[in-house]
Amino acid sequence: MEQPSYNYCALPLAAYASKPEETLGRVYKEPESSHRTAFQRDHDRIIHSSAFRRLKYKTQVFVYHEGDHYRTRLTHTLEVSQIARTLARSLMVNEDLCEAVALAHDMGHTPFAHIGEEHLSEMMEPYGGFEHNDQSLRVLTTLERKYPEWNGLNLTWETLEGVIKHNGPVTGDPQIGARELQEKMDMRFSTYASLEAQVAALSDDIAYNNHDFEDGIRAGLFTISDLEEVPVLERVIGKIRDNYPGINERLLIQETKREMIGLMVEDVLEQTRVNLKAVKPESPEDVRMCGRQIVVFSSQMHKDVQKIRAFLFERMYRHYTINRIGLKVERIVCDLFQAFHKNYHLLPDNWQRRMEESGVPCDEQVRARIVADYIAGMTDRYAIREHERLFDLYWDLR
């Protein structure tokens, strides 16, 4: 009896969806699975990676030890993945690919979120720069060490494209992760990404714009009344109060978040269907070549989202308590970078070996990149402990 092929999807897909049996392949050829599609394998490899597990102790907005209920980079990623699956199924595109891109999109994030990235970028400015999206690609293609035959996870072209281009074509000079991958397979930087990658990108926006205001209220940075300064939130909160007179604040916050996610998801689906009718893509290639993002908010929702972002930026991301954390993060990240870059023998043994395997530990740019890889991979608590080990004079001497 002939062995059945499992490299097909169980759910029907639209003509414009990415199909695993049509994948452009992997950097390193390997036999496909007999029971999982190519994109399922990508998803599974990401889930089982060390970098994915470390997201548990990486900051979303609040450092991990500040409370058990705040989002971490891992819980944020899972919320993005859930929204991506919902959109993917409604648009009849490939859920496995959407979820793989969603799960991988923040794997290169530094400890201490964007504050940590800002300071690591400053340190790396003379050495080719640092950007967390490109670092995610570097994690997936170079830094994860799971297989005897190659470095990285050897993901499909489509998943890697989604990580590189989920916010649109690559413009300007690509950073190191994209450059290195381009030498191995043509990633077609100038085209748009698949619908699956676009779904993952917008799911990220929906997730953080809603969970951040919930975390901000929990932290006491602002109140429900403050949220009502934003017109779309005022309308939603007013409707909930009308439907549930006397509702307590905790449930009001939960219902507001739920309603807002629902509104944004419905808006994206409606606008994307309008765009699909206009573009009429008959294949994933038509999506890439159409010259614009297809998965987007409507113009009105885009304005509403911009107002939510402006509120969060002013009342949360710039709050003095966050700025005080930022002052400490600057010391931690910059001190670690300068110490390791000056003397790589301060690195753990396995990272010293990576430095020496590069063949040019005396090359400042190569040395800086490996130090940045090490620091970017740290969790918040590991970065804090490394700083203490190096700069607390009495560490291990008490």
C-alpha cells in the first residue's frame, strides 16, 4: 500500500494562500516529515528552541520580577499567535505558517524590551548596528545549535521571509542576519511578504495595543477614566457600562480589552476582504507582487490605533517609573557590552569557543557581533546576575 503524503493542509486554503507542498525549500536539504507539513515542522522547531523558552523571562514592558500578572515577551508572543490563527482561518490562509511567523517574530529581542534594544543598538552603532527583527532572523538561521548538520533551525523560505518582511519589503542596506541569509538563498527583499506574514504582523499590533493598556492600569500608571481620553476607548467603555450597570473595574478592564480585540479583528477582516477583491490575487506570488500590504486596518481604525499608541507612549512608555528602570538598564547593558568587548575571556566557555571559531577574535566588528548575540539572548534576570558577577566587588566573596 502506498504511504500517504502528509505535506498538505487539513483545511481548505484560498488560491492566494501559501501551500506547504509548494514551499521554496530550506537552506539545507532534508527529507520532509511523513506526518507533518513543512510549516508545521517550522512551528514545532520554534516551540522547541532555547530562544523561545527564554522569552518567559524577557520584558514586554515591566521587568519580570515586578509582578506575576504582567505580560512577558513569551505571553505576548502567545497572544499574537492566537490572534494570527483567528485571522488566518477566517481569510483561508495557512494557519501553520501564520503561527510560525508569529511565534518567531520576537525571538531576537533583547532583555529589558525596547529599552535594552536601544542601548545595545547604541553600543553596536560603530560595528554594523543592531535591530531585534534582524536578530530574530539570526537566532533562527545561525545562533540556535540543535542539529549536527547545520547551525540554526533550517526553516522554510516562507517562514524566514515572514520574519524578514512581515512589515513590508526590505529597504536600504539589509542588516547582518538578512545579508548572511541572502548569500545562501534569494529572499527577494524588494517584494512584499505572504498574506500569512502580513497577518502575523498585524496580529502583533492588535495584541500589544490592547494588553499594554491592561498592564498599565494594573501598574497604576493611569486609570479607566484616563483611557476614556481616547475616543474609541471612550465609546467602547460607555457601551459596556450601558450593558452592565454597576460593573466593577476589574471586569470593566477585561471587557474593554475583549471588545477592542474583537473590533480590531473584525475591522482587519473586513478591510482585507475589500483589498483582496480589488487586487484579485490568484497565488502567493500575486500577493508578493501587488505593490502594497493587503492585510491592514481600515483608515478609521488606523487613526484610532494611532491614538491608542500615542496615549500609551505618553502615559506608559514615558512614565517616570519606566524611565527609572531605563537608567538601570543602560548601566547593565552598556557595562556588559564594554567589558565583554574589551576582554572576551570574561565570556562563558562556550561563547569563548564561538569567538575563537570565528577565526578573528581580534577583529573588533566580529567580536562586537558575538558579544551582542550573547547579550541579546539573555533574559532579564540573567543580565542582572551577570552584571552583579562582574561589577559587584563582593559577589562570590561573601
